[in-house]
Amino acid sequence: MTGKVKSYNNSTRYGFITRNGEDYRFHNNDWKLRLPPTVGLMVRFDPELTEKGLRAINIKEKCEYGK
């Protein structure tokens, strides 16, 4: 699934990715890109439902083929 980084806090190393009006929480440990989490960056991720809500894991670059 794809989404956009909505926010990121360097102190806590937590942030949010938004997709279709839903926010997925993530931790820097789930970030698989060389670039740091940056607001507005489009990414691919796997969704996970936890007791705290939606979570993004295995976050990678969004691939756009043919461009």
C-alpha cells in the first residue's frame, strides 16, 4: 500500500503516514529507506492493526515504473 509521510518527530522517532484519510503510526525502526522520514514523501508500506490503532511497517520507497 502507498501513502504520504504526514509528520515525524526526531525526538521520539515516531511519525504518521496518511492514506485515504487514515493515519498509520510508524517508528523509525520500521523505516527501510536511506533517506530520513520527511513530510510529504510518498512511500510504500505494509499495514498492521494493533491495539493502539493502525501501524505502518516495512516502509520503503514508492516505486513508479514507466516514468
